[in-house]
Amino acid sequence: MNSAVTHRIEKLPVPAIITAAVLLRLTFGLFWMLAVNAPPENVPVAGDSWEQAGADGYLQIARTLLVSGEYAFEPGGPPVHNRPPVQPALLLLFGAWWPSHWYIPWMFGSALLALGSLLAVRVLARDLGFSPLATRVALLLTGFHPYLVFIAKTSTFVNAAALLLPLILLAALRIPRRPLLYAPLAGLLAGIGALTHGTFLLIPFILGTLLLWKKDLTIGRRFTASAVMLLVALTVVAPWTYRNFTTFDRFIPVVTGNGYHYWKGEAIYFGGDYPMAEKYEQATGREFRERYYGAVEPEMDAVLWDLAKRDMMERPELLPLRILIGTATYFAPWDRGVAKATISVLLTIPFLIAMIILFFRRWRSKTLTFAQLAIAAVLVYIVEAYSFFCAWGSYFNMLIPLASVLLVSLWEEKSEQRR
């Protein structure tokens, strides 16, 4: 890096970087919501606009909870099984109570999530021994990434996930310091993450398995910390799982959707129209109904998942290809056309290539730290979990804070400490 540029970056005050990044997201989001009005996520959630407001139905659930106390997309509608409760809870706090202008308080809520994410990156950088330059580079990459600025306006779970991922790793990597404090905290955060999106549910298993190899803890403490982290995460999710069982008479740990998204990915990856309705109707003779990118009833998704498992058994040779195409689609989604895919490639692929090269360089030189391995494992897991089913949209945005920390730590010589 050019020495003049390096000197200028090192002189930037950390609080100023964080404040500027949060204000940029807030200003952009308010401008977009109030002036651009496209896509139509910012229409009032009332009357004829009830169905179109927000994104993915989270706002509708929050409004229904206020109006009737039901966890449904509208009062009197069927209970929802494919949208976990953290994002509706955030919308209850920031906006659902003001149906005509919900998007204004929501942007302040989104800004708070961004602030939390940047603070988590700051503390994680400190824990990993970053130099002042590396810390500022990580904050600049996270704070001013164009897609994270753009996605700040959305009412989906992505911004909450971008906060929770670095927090989970921050707590998990501190477990060797104070296992009885940080193991349950990591489990708590992972459980909240699972109630944000179901992919988080396996993160305690991944981190717990890696923790078993952490040799600066006794074997008993490793097993105890891993078990506590997992147990706390499952305890956090348990009330929601119980609600699902008593409501739908099915064991649904977090959400359904595997079947629906498997067949959606089939169409996106291999071409053709979405086959969910056709598959379901051929199998059952009943009409398939969907809302907000999911089946209306969990039984419908269960049928689609049974058909998906049969399809995997019959066509196993397509599974590696599915993962490969899905991974490419994860980093270059084309759901908004060629322009979005091109911009995504330009923004993410150089970032990804640099990370892979640096990772394997450290692997070969045996300078890879436990923290770097743990962060990489979580990132790879999330990418492939989405890629197998349906890597559609801008899910990679939630990985940017944690990925920025990993990239800078791989590049930063002074962070070569085994942690």
C-alpha cells in the first residue's frame, strides 16, 4: 500500500470512521425511502398497500402482532411457519407502530444495527491484535462497502445478521479467556441468530467442534464450553420450536423452506420456471399456495422436501454442480439483471480471490491462526448452506463485516498470534 495513503488512513480517528459510515447509511436510506421509492418497500402498511409494504412479510407480521396479536401475515390469516421472530421484533420496535411512515423509524433502527456491526468489528480487530492501520482498513471496508450502504434500507434480516455474525465470533474466540462467561454468551448470540435465519442454528456445532482442538484449554473445559454453547443456543430456540410444534403439529426447529428453496434453486441454477406448484400438485392433487417466497402451509413444504430428497437420490451427479453454480450465484446474483450481477462480481470477486490466496499462503506457511480458521469455517458454511438451496438475492451482504476482518487479518503481519 502506498506510504502516503497508509499515513492518511492511520491518521483517521476510529470514532470518525464509524460515525461517518453510520450517517452515510442513515442519510442514503432516508433519501431512498423518501425520494426514490423503488423498489416499493416504503409504501405505507395499511389498506391496499398492506401486501406490498416492506420485504418478505416481516413488516406484515409485526403489524399483525400489533393489530390482533397473531403471528400471521394479516389478521385472521394462517400462522406463519417460515419467518422467525427476530426481524418482526425489530420492526415492532422501529416502525410497525407507525403504518403511514414506518420506513422512517426503521432507517434509524437499521442505522443502530450498522453501528453495532462496526463496533463489533472494532472490538474483534482489537482482540485479534490488529495494528492501527489494519483496524482502520477493516472499518473502512465494512463501513463504506457500497452494498452494505445500499442494503441499509431493506427490512429483511440481512442487517441483523451482519451484526450477529461478528458478535458470535467475538464471543466464541474469547471462550479460552473466560469459558464460563463467553461460552453461554456465544450460545445466546447464536440462538438469537437462529431466530433471525435458520442457517445460524448449525454455527454452535461448527464452533464447538473447532473449540475441541483448542489446546490452550484442558480437554474437560473444551468439551464443557462446547456443550454449554450448544445447549444455550438450543435453549434460546426451544420456545419457538415448541410454538411451531403446538401450532403445526410438526417438529420445526426454526423454519420450514428447504423444499421450496430446493426447487426454486433448481430453476435458477438449471433454467426453467419455478416448479414448486407443479411438483406439489402432481404429488398431492391439491392446489399449491405461496406468499412471500414460501409455502402457505408447512405440509406443502414438507411434500416439496420429500420430493427434493428423492430427486437427490435419483440424480446425485447434479449435487456437486448445484453447489458450484450456487456458490457462483451467491457472489454474483442476477436477480436484478445483468447490471447487478456485473457490479456484484466487481465488488466481491477480487475481495474473494485475495482472501483465498492469502488464506492458503498462510496455511502453507503454517501461520494460520485459530481465529482465522474459525472465521473462515463459519463463512464457508454460510455460503454453501445458501448455495445448496438457493443463493438468490444479496445474502453475501451479511458476511461483509466478518469477511473484512478475515481478509485484513490474513494480510496484516502483526496479527500473527495463535489465539
